[in-house]
Amino acid sequence: MAKTKPKPVKKTKAASVAAPLAAAPSAPNIDIGISSGERKKIADGLSRFLADSYTLYLKTHNFHWNITGAMFNSLHTMFETQYTEQWTALDEIAERIRALGFNAPGSYREFVSLTSIPEEPGLTDSADWREMVRQLVVGNEAVCRTARKVLDIADDADDAPTEDLLTQRLQTHEKYAWMLRSLLQ
């Protein structure tokens, strides 16, 4: 068999355009009026807040799936309303961390290491609805405590968007804690 010479590759218009794009300038540094150090403190606090919020979301969703007994219908519906609202809020918190220039935690391992809420082991038997409600009261209040700590950091840095986000979340979780606590009184 005779060897054939490979044909020369022709330069296409697309190949010549790609070279200048690769040399494009990098993104500018973040300059939103909050120093890098302050943004880092806020992002670290928001990461703990996100971990608490995510852990509470999982616990609420778990209890929604596993509620039994005479309070099934009302608690099943209440838990669904709460975890659906919490799910949306998780994205807002993570996006605020990103806007500050840092990566948001996103793995179970990271959340477990950052959260102040004890993880609920899987249920082998159905927990009493009162215990589920009690744990959700405690969880909502833990989220509130974390939010207040981060709110102080954001206030010191004059970070109004983070303050607004945390104020809204505080209103929601304080209301959830009150509504759930009322079931136990």
C-alpha cells in the first residue's frame, strides 16, 4: 500500500476569530463599596445561615413525608407550605453569597459542618407529631439566632441588601416558630 500525504489544514475564519477571544481581559475585581475582608465575613456568616436554612428545610420536608396520626392533614399541608417557601429562600441566600464574590456551600458535608441544627436521623418509627413540631420550633429559632449574628456583621459593613434579606428571613422564621409553638400550647 502506498502512503498518502496528509492534506494541509486550511485556516478557517472561525479559527482565526477564536484566538483574540482567548486573550480577552479578565473580570474586574469586585468593587461594591464593601471591602474584601468585610465581604468575606458576611459570606462566611451567610454560609452558616444557608447551612441552618438547608438543614431546617430537609427536616421540614422529612416531617412532611413522615407525619402520621390525627394531625396528619393539617400538619402535612403546613409542613409543605413551609418547606416550599424555604426552598425558594435557599437560592436567594446562595446568590447573595455569590454576589459578594464567594462560593456558596452546596454539599451535605459542608452543610453538616456549618449548621447549628442537629441533623435528624432517618425515622425507623413514626415520631409523634408533637416531637416533630417541637423540633421545627427549635430549628426555626436556631435559624433566627444565626440570622441575627450575620445581620450584625452586615450592619457593621453597611451591607443593606444582606440586611434586607436577613430581615425578611427573620420575619418568616419567627412567624413559623410562633405558629408551630401555638400547636403545642
